[in-house]
Amino acid sequence: MLQNSDTPKVSLLVPICNVERYLRECLDSAVAQTLKDIEIICINDGSTDSSPDIIREYMERDPRVKMIDKANSGYGDSMNRGLEMARGEYVGILESDDFMFEDSLQKLVAKADAEHADVVKGDFYLYWSTPRERRELFGIIDEHMTGAAYRPVDRPGIFYRKPSIWSAIYRREFLNDNQVRFLPTPGASYQDAGFNFKVWACAERAAFITDPILCYRQDNEKSSVNSPNKVFCVCDEYAEMQRFLDERPELKAQLQGILMRMKVDTYRWNDERLVDELREQFWKKASSELKADWDAGRFDLSLFDPRGETDLRLMVKSPRAYIDSRFGFKKPGKINTFKHYFKIGGLPLVWRVLTYQRTYGDNPHPDDVPAAQ
């Protein structure tokens, strides 16, 4: 099926660990792609269920399916192994509990070829199979993003959106030239965050399509988003992103403030997932980190909306100050919200909030929009 078995158009990486329940649906969607010139690299990360046998079934039926069979070493190492084995012009990622639409790779490649892009990203559906099948468009791509390819550093809104690295394809040469790889820490989680940041940081030409590429499963109880015990993994990812910038002074000058805003946004998101006991532990570490960042002058407050700046100042001040503030913001009604801003920053902060809302409405990331608009 390959035009050239050594250089397929796309290498599709499928990281697999004990996912027998969903794996056939995933692999069915991979082999059914209308773009036939692909290789499907299944990375079995020490599965103890029937996942390896299922992979072998597909290998017998379709020569494009290959397997890396290894002891359990974690998602990041699995993905790096897959990237080393990949031979395609482009690399795609398909999580083993998700499934793609038949023409997804064909649409992504068409846009990539037309725009000579380093990366092309599409939209996706949130997907539930129980108690009844349901899909909800995530809406990660806005219409104004879908024209000609552009440099993400020049329009940084994409940095603040959900990583969703599996709704995109990447030019393999671009990944290799920029040493874009995953943090291989065993047992870690959220390793898509660092990979995603490196991609946007280094891409000279990123392109976007509004077409939904796949269904992103929400009801897999083993998913990392359902594992609050991996509370500090997100901190490891941001340490890796900082290391990446520290080694690239030109990028650091452009992206240090953006990385800090990403960090605050992500830590706020992580907070929402945690039970009280874990929340106390997380903010003890996170507050210390953010204070060190503050003291090092890494923050650009012009990149924060008023709520974000308020949260940041409380995070730096003390873990308890931030935890206590969350409940003030959650009280219903705009009056209570403005009372909370007044309590923290007085009339100047309330005025800034009002000015921001008149200008941008409820959009926390106005820097998505090109300057000409």
C-alpha cells in the first residue's frame, strides 16, 4: 500500500498500555484512513492485558502496522521510541483510546503540503460512549486561524489552548532539527504539554483547519486526566519547558513571559482537579516555584487578564491566600465578583477589570487574533 516503504507520507504513532477495551476501535480507524501511504507504529509499553495480541492481529492483516514491544517505561519514552522509528514525511499521533475519521490524515496532509507547514492542527470532538454515545465539538480552532500559515510566536494565543497534540501532524524533519522530544520520566503524566510548547516555540509555519480530526474519549477511567495522584507531574513539565528555553536565548527573549502565563493558567487548571489534601501539597510546591520565577523577573504582567494577574499575585504571596481566594470568585453574581476584586486590589483593580471587559468581553486570550483585525 505504500508508495515507498522507506518514506511513507505519514508515520502514525499509537502509544499503548493496557487498553484492550478500546484498541480495536482505535486501530480500525487507523487502517481505514483514505490516505493509504502511511505506517502505523504501535508502541506497546509493557501491557499485561491482551493489547499485544490485538496489535499482532492487525500486523498480520496489514503490513503497514508495526510494533515496538518494550518493558513499561512511560508515555514519554514510548513516544520518543516511536519518533526514532518513524520514517514518514509527517508524524501523527493517535491515542489508543481515541479514534480518527477516515479522511483525517488526508485533510491534514493536504493543508500541510499546500502551506509548506511545520505543523497542521485540526479540531476534535469530546467523546463519551456511556451511558449513551455523545460527541461535543471542542472548538479549539477559530475561523480566523485557518488562513495562511503563520509563526505562532507572532500570534501567541495558540500557546494557551489545550495541547491536544493528537489532533495535528508534524513535519518529521522539523521535529528532528529542533530536537523536539518528550520528557521521558517514568510514570509521569501531562507530557503532551512540553512537547506542544516546543512545537509552537520552534515552528516557522503553523497552519490550522476547523475540521474535527478525531474523537477524544472522556470516559476512560485510566486516563491521566482522571489521576489526581499525579499531582506534581505538571511541575516537571514546566521545568522541562524552562530548560528548553534556557538553552535557546533568542526564543527565551520572545517566549519567557508567554511560558509564565501558560504556567499560571495550567496550575489554576490543575488546582480544580485536586482534593483538599492534595491541593495543600501542590500549592506548597507551586507557590515556591512561582515566587522564584517572580524574583527572577520572568513574568510579563501585560500578558495577563485582570483575573490572571490577581491569581498570580495571590499564588506568589502564599498558598493559603490563593486557596482561600478561590471561593470568593466562585460566589454567584457579578456583584460578588467585583467585591472580591475590590478586596484584593481596591478600585484600581476593579477599574482595570471593567476596562478589560469593555475591550475584550469574556475572552481571556485576545492575543489569538492577528494584529490587522
